[in-house]
Amino acid sequence: MGRKRIAACLSFILCLALLAGCGGGTPAGAQTGAKDSVVVVMSPTSEPEAGFDPAYGWGAGEHVHEPLIQSTLTITTADLKIGYDLATSMEASPDGMTWTVTIRDDVSFTDGEPLTAQDVAFTYNTVKSASSVNDFTMLDRAETTDDTTVVFHMTRPYSIWPYTMAIVGIVPEHAYDEAYGQHPIGSGRYILKQWDKGQQVILTANPDYYGEAPMMKQVTILFMEEDAAFAAVKSGQADLSYTAPSYGDQQVEGFSLLSVATVDNRGLNLPAVPRSGDVGNDVTADPAIRQAINLGLNREEMIQNVLNGYGTPAYSVCDKMPWFNEDTVVPYDREKALFLLESAGWKAGSDGIRVKGGVRAAFTILYPTGDSLRQALAADTANQLKTLGIDASIEGVGWDVAYDRAQMDPMVWGWGAHTPMELYNIYHTMEDTGLAQFSPYANAQVDATMDKALRSADLETSYALWQKAQRDGDAGISADLPWVWLVNVEHLYWARDGLTVAEQKLHPHGHGWSIVNNVDRWSWK
């Protein structure tokens, strides 16, 4: 038995013991007859290392989700537009340099103290100064004009500020210190009852919640590796558990497979400038190569081969979002891809690999070591490219070198967030280099369009500008193709029969807390 499997089994045994200590070894909501509690299994990477403090990543960062314990000013709706939580109104100044938000006056923290605009301002000023996860350089400061009004002063216009307000949980100024993340006080739907680090989190419904009372009164989150999670499902110790596509053809008595659509995409960066020092790639710098790859990859075949059918083709970093431009979608066309390569002067050599001007159409596709899914996608991509006359090898690398290597070599990445800033962060140039951050690319018109989108005073108006940055006639990101997007990975879960999981909005990158965004609306039959 391998070391990893031994660790997984020990983790599973430990969690069984924990469950036995908390409830006689039976899962919530099923064998006990309880209809208001549930046991959910997530991966160990879903456990917040720094605790449940919004300043240190809770609810934010790479795996964005609703913080549950704290309230937020806004929320994202089912169609990923903006709705209200604590806020009752918001207004941006014509120049976009201030946002004035009015909040409810009937909300209290779980220690009985009222939540006021002072707490909101304190939270945002704290997050700005302390956040180790999110970028708050667009915020200068937050201040209050009365107990229900907070004014955000911006360093630059930022039309998509409402999306940031949807992930920042409000903390109490009077009860906030360096230990807050371990013992959080909030005003959200749930209270942190127990946290056994490395093992489980138990949340209980907030009896004084100002909104609709949660239907699930207790939510237990277990943190398990993939094998142990599947064992917990088979033994009946979980009501819902994350799983991987490789388990999708299994059958588990009393459970069914739940598939959730996502914007959790996998894509390949294609360095768009010639090699100079430690930046660029002489093959992918040719637009014909990038266009041929985009046209010549059969994404549906990739979904079947790698994802066991559980995925959708990806054409951008924001498929299906309100700011997605459908003109970025291109049908698979191998013949057109071959024609483009031939027309651009990439001729097949004696070994079938194309050559142009002495440059062989060959490069390495990187993937993060230990990520079997990205490794399989890299391998499938390489196999398909070989049929186009492009020789791609694959190599696993650690994150300590991956960012630097990706400046020269294509790499399989994972992205996807509920904010247009994902587009900006990937494609906009940086002042110090004049190139985009994660892969060398520059387009002044794309930069200008995205900058204009951020300056829009109206959020709805900005959507059209984000779409224009993606495609504007024969120009834009999807014409330049500095990245080729492969698949959106569906998030899979084993769900116990009789458990009704409330309808999910598109999950972002990260197979974790998003599934319990609306756990308060789950129910048992």
C-alpha cells in the first residue's frame, strides 16, 4: 500500500471517529431521521489555513465563495449579476471615484451588537491594509456619514466594485483581533460551532439571522483526500461529497452523481512574442500557430477522453458569464487549421513536423506536478497537435518555477471567477514590463477597452466593453489568441438519495465551498 493511500485511509478512520463522537457514527439527515442537518465532504485544500477571516482569504482568493458566517454588502444572483444582502442601495459618482452604499438597520452580530456602517468601513479598511489574497489597490479608504451609510473612496474608477462587495464578509470592529479567524463573530446565516483543524468544521444556523431562516440547521464539513472521500460515501458516512471524473462510471447504492456547471476552465497560454532572454517563444509567437491550435483542437474529444464526459468546451476565461462574448466560440475545424499552417509557410519536414524559416514547430507543454487532470489534458493536447504537424512534449513542474517557465513555454492553467477582473488580470499589460502578467502578450487597444470598462459609472454598460475587449470585428483577445481555452470542468459530487441540493449558479475555479453557497436552502425528502 502506497504512502498516499495509507494517509488517505488514516484520514478516513479519523473522520469516522470524529463522527462517532459527534453523533453515534451516523450521518446527519439520513440514518438518524434528522431532516435539518447534512454532512459534506470537501478536499483538504478547501480548509482555510488562516481561518475564517475575510482579510486572509475566507470567501475570496482563488476559490471564491459566499462566506456564510459573515454577511456581505452585495451578492451574485443566479445569472451572476448583482443583488443586495446588507446593502439596500448603492450609487457611483459620475467620475467613478466614490461609491455610496446604504445598509440595513436591522442586522446584529451573533454577540448581540448591532452591525453598522462603522463595521463596514472598518472591515474594508482592514482588508485593504491586511489582505494577503485580494488586490484592494483600487480602494483608497472607506468612511461613514451615519450609521447606515458608507462611502468608498477609490484610487481609480472601478465599475465592477459591486462584485468585490459580494465576497467581503463584514466583521465586527468591537470583536476583531488577531485571533478572529479562529473564533469568528458574524451576522451571516451560520455560526462556527466547532473547528477541528485538519478534520472538520461544524456550522449551526444563526437563530437571529435577519433573512429567511436556514432550512439546514447544522452543516458538517469533513476534509478528506479523494480516495477517503469516496470511501466515506460508500460507507454512508457522508451525505454529499466531491469526486473526480475518474469515479464518474462508479455506482454507489443510495447515492447518485450530481454534476454542476462551472466557469472552472483549463487553458493553455501561448507566449505571443518571439524569444528574448527568458521571455517568449519563437513558435507560438506566430499568430498562424496560435490560430491553428485553437481551430485544430477537438475539445469534445478531449472531454470524453480526459473528463469522462463531464465538461464543456471552453473558448474564453468567462464562458456563460454576463460579460462573455459569444463571438469567441469557434467550431472545431482541422482542415482549416492545416490550411492556415500551410498558408503561413509552416511546411511538413521529413518526420512530419512542420518547419518555417529554420524554426521547428516544437515546444513543451507544462503542467503542475501532482495535478493528474492537467497532466492528462497536456497529454491529450500534445497528441492532437501531433496530427497538425506540431511536436509538443509535456513536463510536470512545481509552482516554484512554473510562473517563470510559462513566460517561455505553454502551460495548462486553471482559472474562472465571478468577476471581469479575471480578464483584466490575464490579458492587461503591466506597467513595469509592458506585457501581460502570466504570459507575454500586449495589445494597446485591448488595454484601452478594458480600462474604459473599469471607468464606466454603470456596471451594466461595462459588460459591453468587456465583450468588445474579447472580440471586436477582426480584433481583440480572441483574434490574437495569446491563450487557447480547452474545457470547463464540471464539478462532480456524490449526493445521497433524498437530499435536494438547491439549484447552483455557475461554480468558479476551485472544487470546494461553492457547493454550499446556498446550503441553507437544501432539504431532505
